[in-house]
Amino acid sequence: MDFFKYIHAVGTGEKGNRDLTLQEAKDMMEQVLKQEVYPEQAAAFLLGWRLKPETTDEFRGVVEACDGFIKEMPVANSLELGYPFDGKANNPFIFPLVAKMLENSELHLVVTGDDLAPAKAGITLKEVATHIELGKNLHYFDRADFFKEMHDLTPLRMRLGLRTGLNTIEKLTKVAKSEYAITGVFHKPFVKKYIDAFADRYKRLALIQGNEGTPELFSKGRLWIADGSDVEEIIVDPEYYGVNYTKSWEKISLEESLEQINNPSDEFLKLARLNAAVYLFVAQKAKTIEEAYEKLNG
């Protein structure tokens, strides 16, 4: 199909713009992933799409298109952690320590990584995952291996230098066919978008106001649990669990991030335990976060 009609749909201004149907969004994304269009055309669409802005049907169509390219590698009894691909700038990743807290549970954690994407110039999950020894219950998948078509768009996206709709849909891939998933959200309006686009793909989907848009809780925030059409909102406050970790507002290096993982402070370990408790609750291994936290405390 003619790709120009998709550019026209998102790039002619408020009066001329229109939403794509689910099938149109799927076709658009397939053409982009197959690189059947010029890079300038793909960049023009992505920018206009972000400004229009995106709809749930469009997101669902793009996700369906991506499904046709992703090479699945199932991991039984797993929870998929949806991380942004623009990294973390000011704070270390905590997922390796969370995995260690869960080694005696039946829960496996799935994470995915790739080269840096726009727009925050942070330390990527890939950089961390490839510089540490991963536990037996922590499974890292590199997008260059399981979804090369999306990986190959990274240079174009970096030249564009802005967030696009791909930043939203790329965090949850279902590469491991996980029944459960959790991802981070910056703003509450995106909660409904994620639930509408992804909830029916998992037995249980959770969203959390995580640190720097990740599924890692570093301070008081909201957790949303979607069971079908029912959504439960829970406030999670680390201080309630005796965790007094102070997050950073200053840029850190990869070396500093790895150091905090390899030689964690007591408070960082307590924070990892709380995140592990949240994940057990999301994956229905505990009735409450409090129950899970007590179990992990021994």
C-alpha cells in the first residue's frame, strides 16, 4: 500500500490529520520494519504520529505487526519487565539484585535490551546485563537477536533524536511468552493506553511509577494491576517497609552503576527486596506486597 497516505494522515495539521485504523497501523509498521520505505518517510511518519497523538488502535496495530517479526524463546513461570531503551541516567539498575532476592522462589525474570534509543542519554540495560553475571532466574534477551528489524531502526531513531510512539510499544515484547508483565509509566494518562493495548496479552499486567520510567520502584509511587478490565490502584511507599534509600538526581557512569550492584548498601538491598515483593505480588505468588516482603525477609 502507498505509505504516503500514512504520512498524510499524521502530518497535515489538526484539521487534516486522522487516526489510522488498526489494520492501517499494522501495515504501516510492517512496511517500516521491512524497510520498504525511505528512512525520511519513516522518520516523517514517526514524528507526525507522536504529535497527532497515537491512539489505542494504532498501538495495537503496531504491536500486532511486531509480533510477526519477534522470535519467541519461552521462559516458563516468568515475569516480563518492560524497560525503556533510553536507559537510566541518574540511578543504578536494581534488577540483578531483585533477581537474587527471588532465587529461592519459583519466579523467573525476563528483561530485554538493545543499543541506546532516544531521548534520554542514559546507561542502557544492555550495558549492565552484559557486564555482570546473570543469575539462573534472570533471562536477558538482546533485541538484535530476537527482533533485528526493530534493532535496525535504532540509527534512524537516534538521528531523529526524539521520543516517538515506538518508545511506548517497544517495552513489552512477549519474547519469552510470559504470563505476567510489569512496566513503568511516567504519567497517569498512559496507564489506560498501556492497559488497552497490552492487558489482554498477559494473564496479569502491572504498571508502576518507577524510577526514570523503569519498572523499578525507588520512591513512593502508584502501582496499577490490570486483571482483565478491572484495574486496582495501590500506593507503595518504601518508608512503610523501613526502606530509606535516597535516589540520586545527578548523572552517574556505567562504572558507578555496576559498583552499586556489585557492592550494594544495606538500604539498596532493602529496596531490592521491596521490588522483589512487588514482583511476587504481580505474579500472584503472594496475596499482598506485605506478605511477599515478609517471606523474603525470612
